[in-house]
Amino acid sequence: MPAQTMTLAKALNLSLRTALEDDPDVLVMGEDVGRLGGVFRVTDGLQKDFGEDRVMDSPLAESGIVGTAVGLALGGHRPVVEIQFDGFVFPAYDQIVTQLAKLHARSGGALRMPVVVRIPYGGGIGAVEHHSESPEALFAHVPGLKVVSPATPSDAYWMLGQAVRSDDPVIFFEPKRRYWDTGEVDPGATPPPLHRARVVRAGTDLTLAGYGPTVKLCREAAEAAAEDGRSVEVLDLRSLSPVDFDTVQASVERTHRLVVVHEAPVFFGAGAEIAARITTRCFYALEAPVLRVGGHHTPYPPARLEGHYLPDLDRVLAAVDDSLAY
Amino acid sequence: MPAQTMTLAKALNLSLRTALEDDPDVLVMGEDVGRLGGVFRVTDGLQKDFGEDRVMDSPLAESGIVGTAVGLALGGHRPVVEIQFDGFVFPAYDQIVTQLAKLHARSGGALRMPVVVRIPYGGGIGAVEHHSESPEALFAHVPGLKVVSPATPSDAYWMLGQAVRSDDPVIFFEPKRRYWDTGEVDPGATPPPLHRARVVRAGTDLTLAGYGPTVKLCREAAEAAAEDGRSVEVLDLRSLSPVDFDTVQASVERTHRLVVVHEAPVFFGAGAEIAARITTRCFYALEAPVLRVGGHHTPYPPARLEGHYLPDLDRVLAAVDDSLAY
Amino acid sequence: MTAPTADHASGATALTDALNAFADHRPEPQAVQLLRPDGTLTLPPEHIPGYGSELLRALYRDMRMARELDTEATALQRQGELGLWPPLLGQEAAQIGSAHALRPDDHVFPSYREHGVAWCRGVDPVDVVRLFRGVTNGGWDPRGSGFHLYTLVVGAHVLHATGYAMSLAKRGSDAVAVAYFGDGASSEGDVAEAFTFAAVHDAPVLFLCQNNQWAISEPVTRQTSSPLYRRAQGFGFPGVRVDGNDALAVHAVTRHALDHIRGGGGPFFVEAFTYRMGAHTTSDDPTRYRPPAELEQWRARDPLARLRAHLSATGLAEPAFFEETEERATELAHRVRHAVRTMPDPAPAGVFDHVHAEGHALVDEERRRFEEYERSFTDPERP
Amino acid sequence: MTAPTADHASGATALTDALNAFADHRPEPQAVQLLRPDGTLTLPPEHIPGYGSELLRALYRDMRMARELDTEATALQRQGELGLWPPLLGQEAAQIGSAHALRPDDHVFPSYREHGVAWCRGVDPVDVVRLFRGVTNGGWDPRGSGFHLYTLVVGAHVLHATGYAMSLAKRGSDAVAVAYFGDGASSEGDVAEAFTFAAVHDAPVLFLCQNNQWAISEPVTRQTSSPLYRRAQGFGFPGVRVDGNDALAVHAVTRHALDHIRGGGGPFFVEAFTYRMGAHTTSDDPTRYRPPAELEQWRARDPLARLRAHLSATGLAEPAFFEETEERATELAHRVRHAVRTMPDPAPAGVFDHVHAEGHALVDEERRRFEEYERSFTDPERP
Ligand SMILES: Cc1ncc(C[n+]2csc(CCOP(=O)(O)OP(=O)(O)O)c2C)c(N)n1
Ligand SMILES: Cc1ncc(C[n+]2csc(CCOP(=O)(O)OP(=O)(O)O)c2C)c(N)n1
Ligand SMILES: [Mg+2]
Ligand SMILES: [Mg+2]
């Protein structure tokens, strides 16, 4: 297949289609993933082409979806589960944390859990409550899970394919506000490893690290900062469990400053772990504390207020200023 | 009532008894809390004295327990809910995160959620799987919740009383390996505020911060370090949401070094947030990166291995050494 | 509970007999119906509790108001004034019929589509619309109306209703908690747990399931292989199916259920068999999954048309009544439209409001920083 | 699903008639029983599928082995060799009877008390005991025995069984997945969700509920107001109650259920009505909550005594059979005891084993550090 420009949602769709074609054990399941093609159309057309047996509309029960996926995996299938929105993963949290994450270890390695849990996440689409959450830290803290989030159509395509082929459970966070962003996908390319961070833009004065929905924001901030004569390096972390600290460290050793940007609340968020670890790794190299830009420690607000909740260009640039002021 | 020496479990029992006596709206509910008095006997005798209507054995359904507690709170009651073990809170996670934590905000302040969720947590008692977890970070990250953990019988007594009287939901983590530790409880004393950290032992060379089960360990480490001529200050954080950063900062400004100790996995754990924030607050004061001692990024191992998983004196002292070596 | 069976004096003659004794061969009863789609009654009026011009007109008027609100809000969403709207079109009888059976001190726990119930409980429709405009996640004070906030996490509130009912019982009240939820919600573990808690506590809670045949794109056959009212019987309390497009029947059955509950009979389940005639929400496109013929079939069972036909044919309402009702509906639409168009956005620092009742050091600190930061944009001193 | 009711041609004559049609007046059938507590049959032997000396001796022998294992493990726990033990005492018939009806390619998903089923599936009892010694969180490879690992989160595995059944069906297998769970577990939302998934997917899964009357200190009346087998009927599939202390009846009913499932009939629920004669676990003290008279009543229904009486009275087993069984049981006890006493602790770095199938940079790093750290204690170079 030649390289094509497509939306992130379409790239995910193509990746699922490829996975279903390549491996008869791959299943797609979730609420409304069948005839409707999912509320974001990520599974559009898959049931039509692969049948109801492989692309299944599940009952409205998230614990049931993940719990039966565990059973299907024990039977040798490779379920790709869709949680309709970030805020609806919590009924499945027990199955994910106490079962999916632990069965490989519990069995002393005898059982494998090749299950992908796809979660459209994050805000910025003007949605009602529970449709804009960023719960990634709640999964990254849990041993036994792998947690990733693509930021571009190309990564969406490749990373989902890698997640499906992985024999470990992967929590796959899809930045829903980027579903309609377009980019090139080249199915003939060789992708980087699933858990490798990516230098999106090189710079020398400061490192700006984001993932998922905030990578684009970080890029924009770096461009704006460049106009002020500041050279900002941008990293796309891509993976939150594990985090590719080597890449972050290498960057910070060059720039001596780090700002982490995510939509989730800052308190106990991914930025905390990155700050703590990079401060240890780069204690003498850092010229400023690792700063964090993210959600407030408040419930995600109603849509008309989300602009005041989500990190935006101004807040990122203010943090860049703050860091450079040290 | 005069000051008495009692176990931590007994102090909790006394605190619940007092709460039930003081306020007819207080309820105690959970699995086996009635006639059995709870698997740890924390509710021993309460059903006998306050009746089945106020001390209720719940069906075996954690989401149901917390969900009905939310409804009871809406009806003006003040439920104190027991989750039997740390590893069994996850079926209730959705009700805690999407409902209990948010109803006050959702209602624009009209509704209050005076619900306490008691969770015996942590390892070290040789238990089977799911009975030794430390999931506190998974609650501290969630806006709308307050999260605390007492380390002594006196704090157990006072903090539980304060939690029950609070109009906000409080996740109350009880260090189960300390249930049988004894200490003085003086019901006539004036307790510190619920979310205030406590200097357990003053020191000048390094600050060691723990909470719940690790406070005792930190104290022992400070004593051992003292024998080597090192003056270690010990903090009991007591509250994880909010964290009393002022007290930690004041300590670190004196000692210039901080080690945080908890049983939960280090990765995305409480130590990360404390490290990140204290590094920002004390950037020029810190002479070493904030170090963390905690669980590995592995599922909690079987009992015969937990000694290699849990922080112990050697590991804490090694971290103290590491910090002082900077 | 049955006591443990002791000796089997007269056993079955064959194993299959013993097993067959467990088979569930009950015939499927017809949904309770009082008004046929053509507007005629299935029973003599004197057998219908509450039958009379007052009730019937009120039911009609409130169904009409609910439909008008729904139409207006859908239009407002199309015009970009609302972020989203979940239409109730087709479910007016299920909502208005049941709501009219409630007492003011009963407490309703809705899902997110119960705009008709909200109306009957006296919640200002502007407040309902405010939620879907994205101005608030709540919108009204449930303590006034006995109508709890909408709950968007499917099924979660059914436990709240059960807990509330337990609270009522503890206070010796004979009020009832009512949980409205959908066919899809019936699959959520929380709903099953609510049944268990309600049953073992004999809680005064009415489970009112609007089976509108669809959960977004999934037909009810993806949620259950059994009629939903039978679910309740499996938990030990009664379940009844009512024609959910017949306001009179819904009213009568709900009243029966409430009497049962108030009399100390414990929980009751009513399945209102109805149909979601519109999209799931304004974001949804039902033509992708729904056969048009099905919609047509249900259009013939329109809840408003049926009651209107009855009111006209019996003379219980004159043309003037219908005219006046139309006027009131138009007024409502205008009022809602005007209110939405002039609705102010919340203050930016509203993000920090009411996170906790008693404060939280971090939230307070973040608010201070945020206010400082906001000021920095207007502050002329800013560098 | 019933189609929407159209016109009611011949309606009920009163509303109460219409409502009464929904009332569930079925009589409570007696639990299926084949062997009375005194060892006599309720049916002529030729009506009992599989009846014969082979089956009956095998059932007795395995029940005896299970009880011996249970006794030995309880003793080992008291001596500090095990961290915990959940005794199966009293539930031997429910476990052995059902397990004997299974095929080797069926797949069992147990809770944590199914030591008797484990035994029948060929799992080495030493592996079961290993788990409760705290050496592992698993203990055996489920792929060999068709016996999944114990699941300690009550109810969670019932969904796994259902998913596994869906997997079997997709592969065209006629094997069955079997979920064992307790009366307490029936309250967990996961179990209800499993019923829904199983029913709408027609999944080949057998739900085998051992209603042993207690969930730790809570009697089954805290979990349900309805007989548990009826729960299944509320989800649209059959449920049957069997005398769970009658191995022969449990075997026959399980076989019937499996035939039903293999024949494409979809899920089936068997409630084995039994009794937990011991403590919940060795950490529990049932005298705090349980009336002694109840225990006595159930002691008279002991599953082993009953089958032994039958075997003796009918001459289906000679004294030599019982002697040999006792010897085998004693051998088993010795073997388990010896194995436990000589069981090595896992290697310290075992903490890091098998967290992921494909590695994880952080876990790998932590393992390296840990091994370095461990070496520092033995390293003579250590300062
Ligand atoms: C826990 C949860 N999962 C998924 C969703 C997404 N969702 C919103 S409404 C809906 C369908 C609900 O169907 P039903 O209960 O029948 O109610 P109806 O919309 O038909 O009124 C779904 C899947 C949700 N809101 N909450
Ligand atoms: C989710 C969860 N909640 C609570 C517990 C603690 N617990 C272990 S066993 C048990 C009772 C189980 O009763 P039942 O299902 O009847 O099985 P039985 O023990 O009688 O075999 C409880 C409450 C648990 N293991 N998992
Ligand atoms: Mg519906
Ligand atoms: Mg039981």
C-alpha cells in the first residue's frame, strides 16, 4: 500500500483492518463498534467486512467487555477492546487492574494477555461530563500494563498494530481531539519501537515533552518561542509505561531545562514521575526544576470552561518563560 | 474518657463508636462489619450496640456498597464504608471516581458527600494476592477526593473522627500491618488538622518522609542512622490529598535532602509528586535529588517474596546513604 | 429463601420430571395497555384509577410541553447553541405518565433523557438546557424538586436511588426513590447490584426502565435474551411490562407500583415498552443502523396522537384546550430560546468552584495562581 | 424477545387482571435429589444416568481424597506451614459430582475453594497448597488441566469463563467453560454481566454456583431475596437447584446441563445447595456468627456419609474398597505434607519474573538494580 494522507481516526481504522486481515484470532469488540462503526467511526466498515463474529457489538457493560476479553485471550484470541469514552473505563478498572495486568505474572508466565484496550481520551471537543478525561496516570501506575498514546496518524497506524501484535496488555490512549488531524501514513515504512520517545523538533534551550493531544500544542509553543529567539526541543513521549527516560535524559542533558505538558491533572500526573526521575538522572545538568503544565486539581469542568482548564499556548509559553527565568 | 493505651484497630473502633454516638446520621456499612465485626475486628461490637439499621452487613458488591452510600449521603446520612481489603476497592472505583468525587462539584455545591471509605491497605502480613496493595496514588490523582492515612493509634482515632465529620468524601487508608501496634489515645486532647503533616523526629542532615505503614520504618531508619552519627528528620505526611507541602518544604529547607518512603510502586507513586513539587519549591536548597524508596514496578508478589518487595530498613538506609553521597 | 430441602418423600418418577419442575414455561403476558393506538380504551373507564378529564388533559398537556422542549432544544443544538441534546421524542408517555403518579416528596434519579420527568418535577427547562450548553455539569438543586441531577455514567445512579431509598426507610418516611434508566443500562453491573441491595434491604425504590429498544446503535437483543421485567423476578421482586406509549397505562401501573412500595412491599420494577423515535443524541445518525420500517411502525403508536384522539373522541377536551396547549408550548419554546441565547458563560475561575465543601489546600493554591495568571493578561504592568 | 404488543383485542377485564398476569406464582420446586441423606435412592437406579459401581466408587474415592487434602492443608496451616487455607469441608459432593461430569477439554474457572475440582482435573494438590503457602500467586499451568488459576477477586473469573466460552464457540468446539462461584459472588456486578454476555452470545458456559449458605459471616439472605437459580431465568436461561450434598444428583444435573450446552442450548445455571461446614478460611472464626444448631443440621447431610451408606448398603463397594481408599488418602496427606515441608522459597528476584511477556524497560532496570543491591550484601568489597 502506498503512503497516504489520512486522518488519525482513519489510520486507526486501517491499522485494525490490517490486524484483522493478518491474524484470524484478532477480534474487535465494544459498544457500537459494529454497524455504527463506533461513535468516532474508528471501526467503520469492519463488521461489514469481517463479520459479526469478529467485530462484536458488546452489551453495555465495560467490566463485562474487558472481563470477557480476558477470557477470549485465554482461549487464544487477541481482542481489541474499545471503551467508548475515557470517563467510562472505570467500571472496567477492576478487570484491568486485578486481572488483565496480573494474569501473566500470576500464571508464572504460562498465560498471555494479548489484549488492547483502546480509549479515546482528553478534552477540547466541547463534550459533556465524563467525555474529556485523561486517566492515563491511573494505568501507568499499575504494574503489568503497558500504556501508550499516539499523537499523529502515522503513529496511530503503527503503534496500534504493534499493540495488537504484543503479547502483553496495552492500554491504548487515543487523543480524540486529534482524530480529525491529517498526516501521512506509509504502510511500507519501518516504525520505531512501540515504547520509544521521538524528538519532534530539535532545540537547544529547553525541552518540551508531551504525548497524545499535547504534542501538537508543544510544537506550536516551540514555533512561537522560536519567534522570540528561543530554541525549544519538542519530545513526543509516545509511551507512558514504560517511559523512554533515556531519550528524555539525552535531551535534557543538552537543553538543561524540561517542561512536561499533559491534559490530566498535574497532581500525581505523568509529569510528576518524569520530573522526579529526570531530576535524579540529570541532577547536575538541570538549570531549573522540571515544570509541569496540565489540568487543575478539579473535576473536568463543563465545556464552556474547558478553555480555562486545558493547557494552551499561553500557559505552555508561560512555563517556558518560568523555566528560562531560573 | 481518660487517655488509654490501645491498638490502632481498637482506636479506630473507638472512633467509630464515638461517631455513631455523636450523630444519629452516621452509618457503618460493608462486608462482614456486623456480627463478625469486620475481618480485622475494627467494627467489633458496633452492630450489637447500635443495631442492624446503623451497622449494616452489605451484599458482596463493592460498587453497590459505595453507590448506595452515595445515595444514603444524598438522603442526609453519613456512611462510613469499609472495603474489606485494598485489592477489592477496584470494583467500586467507578462510583468513587465518577460519582463520589464529583457530585459536590456537579451540583454546584448544592449536594454534599460526607462519605468515608475505609481501606485496610499495604503488605507485610503474609497474605494472599490482592490483600497487600497500596493503591493510594490512584485516589490522590482524582480531584474531589481527600486521601489520608494514619500511622499511629492516636492519629487513627482522631483522623477517622475528623473524616467522618468532614462534609467531603475521604478515602481513609488504614495501615493494616499496624493494626496491632499500640499507642496512647487521649480523647480529651486537641488534634491537629486532618491534612497537616507531622514532624515525628527532628533532624538536620536529611528528611525522611513516610505515611501510614512506613512511618514506623522511617523512625527506625532514623534511629539506625543516628547510630552512624546522622541526624535524620522524620515526617509523617498523614494526608496525600492534599499533601502538606509547607511542612515538607520547611523541613527540606533545613535538611537539604529528602527521601520519600512508601510501599506502593515507585513509578507514578506518591513519591513522584512529592519529589516534583519539593524540587520546584526547594530548587536551590536541595543538595541531592529527592530519592524514593518503594515497591517495584511488579505486581505485589506472593507472601514469601514480599520481604524483597517492601521497603525495609536496609533499603531506606541505602537511600539515605545515596542522598548523603551527593 | 426456601429452607434446605430435607428428605424427598415423594420424589419425581424420573430425573427429567425433577428437572422440568424448574423449567420456566410461563406464558408471556401482554404489556399492560389502557389506551389503544387508535385512542379507544381497553377497559371501561370506571376500572381505570384516576381516569377523568383532569388527569388526561394534564398528561396530554405535559407530553406536549415535553415534546416542544425537545424540538426546540434539538433546533438549538443544530444552531450551535447547545453542545449536545439527547431527544426524548417518542418517550413522552413513559415519562409524563410515570411522573404524574409520583408524590412531591418522592425522589427521582434520572439518566440524561428524562426531560419530561424534569418538567413534571418543576425543574426549569432552561436549567436542563444549560447543562447541554456546557455551562454546568449539573444545573439545578435536586433538593427543591426531588429530581436528582442527570447521571451520564450509564447505570451509576440506579445505586444512588437505592441508597436514597434505604435512607428514606431509615427515617420512617413512606416516600419512594425512583430510578429511571434504559434497556442498555440494564446490562451494567451497577444496575444488578442495585437490584440486590434493594431486594435484601426491602428498599422503597421503583426501578423504571424505559425500554426504548435501542442503546445508541445496539438493539435491545444485544442486552438481554429475556424480557427485561423478568430480570426483577430473578432478584426476588415484581416486574411488570406496560405499554410505554400509553400515558394512561404508564400512569396506572406506576401508581400501582408506588402503592405496593409505600405499603412496605419492597422494590418494584416497571418496564415501559417504548421507542426512541429520534437519534440517540444530536451527534448520532440512526440511519446508519436502524431500519426505516421500524420507525414507521412505531410512529403509528405515537403517544401524543393516541391521547389526543381519545380526548377528542370522548369530548374530554375541546378544541380550545388544544389551542391553549399549543400556545403554552410556543411560549415555552420562546422562553427557552431566549434564555439560551442570553445565557452568560460561567466565570473562568468557576473551574475551581465547589470542588470540595470544606476547601483543599492544593485547589485553593491553584485558584490563587490561576487568578494571578488571568490578571497578568489585563494587568498593564505586565512586561 | 417478545415483539411489541399491538392492539389488545381481548383485554383484561380489570387492571388488576392485567397486572396479575405478571405475578410470579410458580411453586418452589424441590432441589433435585437422587440420594437421600440415609443413602437410599429417590429414583429407581435405571432412571439415573451413569448409575453404577464405577461412577459411585469414583465419586466416593475422590470426595474422600478431597476431604483428606482439606484436612491435611488445614493442619499444615495451623502449624504455620501455610499462610491461609479455605476449607472445602462439606462441599465435596458439589465439587466432585460436578467435576466428574466434565470432559477433559472443558475448561474450569474456579474461585479459591475448588480443591476437589482441582483434584479431579489432575492438578497436583501440592501446587494448590503451594499457592496458599505464599510461594506463588498461581501454581499450575491451566492449559494442561483445563483448570484455570484460582481467582481471589470474588466474581471476576465468571466473566473470564464467559469470554472463554465465546472463544470456544468461535472455534466451533463443543467444549464448555465452567465457572464455579459462591452465593456471595452472585451479588457482584461482574457475575450479572457475565450472565448478560453469556445469554446474548449464547455462550457455552455452565454457571455452577455452590450456595454454601455463607459468604464469610453473611448468610445468603444478605445476598438475595430469591432462590439463586431463579436469577438465571431473569437473564433468559435455565436455572436448576440440586441437592449439593448429593454427589450423584450433582453429577446427573451437571451432565444434563452440559448436554444442553453442548447441544447449542446456550448457558445454564446450576445451584448446588450445600453448606460450608468449616470456617471461611483458617483466619476465620465462624463461632462468632453461626448458630451451632445449623451446623448440626447439616452434619446429618454429610456428602461422604451418604454415599458411603449407599455403597455399603447396596454392596456396590466392599470394605476393601474403603480400606484402600483410606490408604490412598493417607498417602496423599503424607505426600502433601512432605512436599510442603521441603518446598523451597522462590528466588528473591522472582519478584521481577513474568511481569510482562515481552519485557518492560523499567522492570528490567529495576531488576538490574535489585540484583546489584542484593549482591552488595554478599560482596566482600562492600564498604
Ligand atoms: C458507563 C457508560 N458506558 C458507556 C456510555 C456511553 N453511552 C451513553 S448512552 C449509551 C446508551 C444507553 O442506552 P440505554 O440505557 O438504553 O438508554 P437510552 O440512551 O436508550 O435512553 C451509551 C453506550 C456511558 N454514558 N456510560
Ligand atoms: C471483590 C472481592 N470482595 C471481597 C472479597 C473478600 N472475600 C473473600 S471470600 C468472600 C466471601 C465469598 O463468599 P461466596 O461467594 O459465598 O464464596 P464462599 O467463600 O462461600 O465459597 C469475601 C467477602 C474478595 N475476595 N473479593
Ligand atoms: Mg435505550
Ligand atoms: Mg458462600
